[in-house]
Amino acid sequence: MNSDKTIYKISITGTDPTLLGGKGGGKCLNASGNTLYYINDWGSLFSIGMDGTGFVKISDGGDVYGDYYKTMHTINIEGSLVCFSNMKLSSMDLGYMDLSGPAWEKLYNQDWVTSVHIAGEWIYFTDQTGIMSRIKNDGTEYMLVS
């Protein structure tokens, strides 16, 4: 990624840059197989092939579902599961969606989710104070992690 937030792939020697994407910003990069996933400055989720082909907007940030915005602030992807923090009226909850469709669900009501990590059937996340919690990917067995 360069200063204007466009995403490039380069060789291990730092040569042969290939523009992959990032128009409107590129952050929270996640690679899965030969696909790169990222969100832009407006919270939309995109995918693009590692060869620069197959650019797709998966979810459009800024759309509103009731009191919730589909604006993603941090993401983590494993298989077809995307976990993310999303903006609601004055905080950020933990949400998830399947890559096969744009519908998403709230997984846990937590103020200010700042990072999300998937590990098998568990989703680990932190709040703005750095406290870590975990929950199963089906929304059960929430607990604080000490």
C-alpha cells in the first residue's frame, strides 16, 4: 500500500509492482487463497485476485439496516466467513456475513470492537480499552479472555 492507499503487489525483492486496488482507500487487508479482501475509507468490502483481476464490491459501506450502518471498520476472513466491527449509532458491534451474499448479522452487542480475529470456531475481539473477549462463530459461549 502506498501513501494514497492504493494496494500493490510486489516481488519479494521489491520489484515488479502490480496495482491490485484500493481506490478510495485500502485497509484491513486479508488474503485467502488467491484472493485479497480489504475495506475502503467508507467501510465497503472488496475482493480482488492476487493477479489484479476479478475486482468485486462485496458489501457497500454506508447503507443502513435499521439502526445499523453496514460500514466495516475492521475485518477478519476465514473460509467464507467475514467477521467485522460495524458502526451503529454511537458504537461498534461485532458482525458477520458469508462471502456468498451481502446479508450480514449482528453477532454480539459490544461497544467499540476494535479488532477481530477468527481461530477455528472461536472469534476473538477487543474493545477500545484492550479487553479481549471471545465468542463461538454461532454466537454462543461468550466469555472474557484473561
